Amino acid sequence: MSPWGSVLVDGHRLGEAPLEVRLPAGEHELVAEVKGATRVRQVVRVDAGVRTKRFLP
């Protein structure tokens, strides 16, 4: 995500991109926000014990 922006997971602001977090297995909503720009939203499924990467434009 460029320029850097805020990252929210399941409605909770976790910090600025780039960001690495551990999430429990299941579906999660990722939202990337850049001030003055459109929000990007993506729902991802995280499998237990599997590393999952997502890049939001």
C-alpha cells in the first residue's frame, strides 16, 4: 500500500502499513485507509497454522 496508510482488521485500527499481525483462524475484514483517498476493503480467510499474505492496492 503506497503511500503508507492505516490498517484496520475486523474494525480495529492496528497501525500503519506495512504491517504484520497474527490472527486467529477464520474470516477477517481488512481495510486500508489513506487520508483523503478511498478505503480499500478485502475479506480474507486465515487457515490455522498457515501464513497468509495480503497486499492491498
